[in-house]
Amino acid sequence: MKTFLTKPVFIGCASILAYSVSAIALQSQETRMAPSLGMFGTTGLIDMPTAESQPDAELTTNISAFSDFTRGTFSFQITPRLSGSFRYAKLNNWAVSGPGGPFTNPDYFDRSFDFQYRLLDERSYLPAVAVGLRDFMGTGLYSSQYLVATKNLGSKLKVTGGLGWGRLSDTMDVTAIDSTLGGSPNIGSWFRGDVGGFGGIEWQTPVEGLRLKAEYSSDHYVLENELTTRDGQNRMRPAASFERKSPINLGVEYRTKRGMQFGAYYLYGSEVGVSFSTALNPKRNNGFVDRAPTPVHARGSNYSGSTDWTQIAGIQDKAREQLDKELNKDKMRVEALHFNGVHAEVRIQNRKYLAVAQAVGRTARAMAKVFPDSVESFTIVPVNNGLASSAITIQRHDLETLENHVNGSELLAGRVDISDVGKLPVGGLRPTDLYPRFTWGIAPYFGIQLFDSTNPFALSGGIRGTAQYQISSGLSVSGSIAKSFVTADKNPSPSASGLEHVRTDIGQYNLHGDPGIEKLSADYVFKLGPAVYGRISAGYLERMFGGVSTEVLWKRADLNWGLGAELNYVKQREFRQLFGFQDYSIATGHVSAYYETKNGFEFQVDVGRYLAGDVGATFSVDRSFDNGWRVGAYATLTDADSALFGEGRFDKGVRLEIPLNWALGTASQSSIKTALTSLVRDGGQRLTIDNRLYETVRDSHARKISGAWGRIWQ
């Protein structure tokens, strides 16, 4: 095993780090240099990692390039200590051959995943220490593991030193690279073999935002500079001109106040590199402009408790009309209303506010304005897609006394009751003008196709028309038609998948189904009990499949977990996306478990049969934020043979949801959703259903309402 102590430059870095243990006084988090990103798109120096973490929940996107190599990296600070990254790298002018014979592939594309965990926090005399896995699942092109320490020396200088294995060792076992492996964790090689030392310094110049970096790199870029073979079967040969002349890298970076970072570097004694990064943080609430809420109509100290007003002729219709008028100011409607002399229950359609707590607060104000003094308690029931999902009961006295209290939100939260909701009480009114209701819209759409091995980045776009005919509460018919103007793949190759082509024929649908009916289905959602929900959907359920889908969900409003089951019988649609079908049909289904934590993590496990007939499980984890952001990842493992599944071995990816109210600054329930998947494959694929029950009801249950409870007064 080779030791880093033979490296004089690294000894210098280690000496500085040792000196800091005895010389640096206590310094606060605020006086330390903020962490920066390296050329791998993760927290680091230039090519080497550091032991720092980005701010909790930070989302960063990085693009870097030097020589014939370009890397794009998406990183997320999952917890204050744990970060995860997904990288897509393009290597120009490579030749690749395999067991089937040689072929030309001038551009080689590689996908990789990273994790880093901060073991120890930086303290007055001790550095931060972290352990990391780079490219821990895949071909192993960038596969490495490391243990690294970083220490701030005052507020302008920091030093880093570490030990690396794999790619970050003095030598690299190039026979461990397998261009056909993609998707399997290479656990057997972690923290094994030769060890290399790396280190460096980072200095904040007197110019705000401008930094200088210097590092000693233990990455010898063996693979990029040598012909490599693996058992005579797989060969990867670079044709690049990159030559590593020195282990020393130098860099200059500038970071703006808006989180953009620009970098320029002199690398390995022969190359010039550049990088660009952006950062967003869901925890930074941008806020939005909206109509000021109506002040709570407070009763006088000698208010009347008489309930004689309930005997007035037509009082129920009059109260409903007045309340509906008040709610219309905030784009809400009365779905149903029931009241007596002391209590009122209203079921609302909220078409504006993403935070249910904000809709509840505005509804409670409207009720205090409309109902006479004797009505002491208000129950507000959000109705989502026809489902009454929870009952939030607020005492009128609490509204009056806590509206302007400095801790009003917290105090009110402790007095509010959130429970399941049953049937509307006898005598309740439903407006006659709500149903049937027809809505439609025409809007442009766009999509990005990523990570295909032959066409890694392609845009698609066009115009989409949508329509919905809501027959009654919970019963509707909806559909969409799309016409493309830009197609991601105009001449798609036939799928070579060894499984049923349930997804890999997407190019044929794009080519022949233009224009096409994306969806046309009837949906009925209903309640089987206070905490039991049901759904039946029939028709052309998505672009590729039509049939019947049924679902049931048990989820109490006051619990952070639930159970569900789904059963479908579907047939594959024709490529033209009109009304015809192909011969392939299948019965699929899953049982699901859901669990939510107090700090915003949502876990989901789905076990069952997928569209290609394979059986397995999907594991998902999302971190959700009170302002509507969601960042998550998933992996699906099935019994499909890896050789039939193809490159990637199993389905996996990361996903992101950004609420429009965060981006635009106006109240909206709309959001932008995107997913970064490694490859389109047929294994582990489920139906695409728009209105699955858990997604429909979760935002109106206790944990989500409580998380955004501060909006009750907004």
C-alpha cells in the first residue's frame, strides 16, 4: 500500500492542518468561509473533495469542462450532514468495443451517483471530517472513496487533507472498469487497494466573492491516458490529447450574492478548465403578493348568544350565498354547508392556495363575518378532487383573541382539532350551480429528454389542449390532446429490449401519435369510511396504456402513515394514440405503505407486479417543504433478468417539484415537475395515473397542515 507521506506537497498541507490544531482559536459558523463547489459539482476544491457541507436543503447545478471532458452534476444537501449527487459526463473522441466486435462511438456518456456524509463537525481545535463515495454505482469510470478533513484558519483561509481509494489512489485498477455494468453498486471495491493522499488550500481574497484555490490531486487519470482491457471482452480506448504532467491544480472562482459561481482552472500542468454553478434553497421562502386577508370580525363583549336567527325563512340559502361570495374573493367555493345555532361546517373547494392552512384561515375569517354571534365553532373541510379529506375545527373565540397575538399561530395550533370527516350531516346544503362543470384550456408544453446513450439531450415541445367535465363531486371525465412542433427523436430506432416494450417504444409514440390523444378517461373518487378512500378510473389512462384502474387507501387525517392497494387491467395502445390497441395486455397491481416524518421526509414502498410482468418493489424517499418544494429519489428492484433489462440493471432516478408561487411570487397551486432518470427501460414500470389517492389527500392531513400553519393568518 502506497502512503501519502511520500508526497511533499501533501505533507505541506498536512503540516498546516496540524498547526491549526494548536494555533487557531474558537471561531463561529458565521466567520468561516462558505463551502464552494469543485469541478465534479460537489463540495470541494477543484478535482478533490472537502469535508464541508452545503447549507441544509441546498440544490446546486454544476457544469464543468476541460480537455475532452464535460460534466453536469445535480446535487442536493439531503440533511445537514448527508449530500447526494447525480452526474452525467460526456467524454469526447472515445472508441469503445465489446464482445460483439469493434464499433465507433466518438462520444462516450457516463452516469454516476455520489454520497458524502460529514462524520464530525468543525470545532475550535478540530477539523470537519467526512467520508464519501464517488460513482458508487455504475461502470466505475469515476469510482472512488475517500476520507477527508477540512479546517478553517480564520475567516479567509481553509486547508484540506484526505486519503483516497480507487480513482483517488496513486494508481487505478483499470480492469475494474466495465462499460457494460451500469447500475450495479460496486461494493466489492470500496475502500480497498492502494491509497493516495490529496490536499489543498482555499483563500478568500480581499475582493468579496473572489477566491483562489490550489490542490494536490491524487487522480492520475489513468483511464483517460492508457489503452485498457478487461478479460479481453470489453475495451475502452481514449483518443483524447489530455496529458497529465503535474498533480498540481490551480483555480480562481467568483461567487455572486445570488448563488452563481464561475470558475477557471489550470489543471495537471497541461489543461485549462472552466465551471459554472447555480444554487437554490427551498428553505428560503420567496413569499408572494396576494390580497390582504379580511380582518377577523370580532364580537363585542356583550354579544348575543340567541339562536333565534336560525328560524328565519330562507336563512340557509342566504348564509350559503353570503359565504360563497366572501370565498369567491379568494377563488374558493362552498362545496357544502351545514350549521345550527352554535356550530357551522363548510366544505370548500380551494383553487388558489397551495398551503391548506392559508385556505383554512381565510375561510374562518369569512365565516366569522357571515355567521351570527351565537355560532362559536367552525369546522372547515377541504375537498380535493371530490374527496373530503379532513375536518379542521377552530373555536371562534380563539380566532378573535389570537389574531394579533405575537405567538398567535403557535397558540392556535395547540387548540385546533384535525380529524377525519364523515358524511355531510342531514340537512346540509350543496350548491346547485357547482355541477355539472366544464373547464378547458390550451397551453404550450415542453419536455427534455436526457441520458439516452445515442441522444443524451433533446428538446420536445408543442401545444396541448385539456378539458374536464365534472359531472358531480368526485365523478368526472377528462382528457388531453397534444400536437408537437419539436420532436425529441424524429427517426426512432426499434426497441431492442428483451422485455415487453412497455416504455422503450416511446419514440414510436412520438413519431406516429402526432397529434394524439394523451388521455381520455372517466374517474370516480369516493369514501368508503371516514379514513378509507377509493378510486375507479377507466379509459385511455395514459399515452401507452388504456383499461381499468382501481385503488383503495386507508389514511387517517391525524396519523403520519397509511396503507394502500391498486389493481389494474390494461392493454397497450396503438402508436397513433387514437382509439386502437395492440395485442399486449396485462393485469398489474401493488400494495403500498406510506410514512411521513416530522422533518419533512416521506417514505413510500410499493410491492407488486409491473407493466412488463416483472415482480418487485419500488422504494421512494422525498423531502417535502412547507412551501411546496419536493426533492426525491426512487429505485425499483424486480425479478427481471439484468441481461434482459439492459444497461442500468434496474430503474432509478431523482425527481424535483417546484411550486409556481415560489417562482412567480403570486398565489398558485400549480407546480413544475421533472425527473432525472438514468435510462428509459421496460423493467419496473408502473402506470402513469394523475390522481392517485395518497397524492390527492396528503396535503390536507395533519402533518402537512401543521408544517405550514404559520400561513393561517396570511
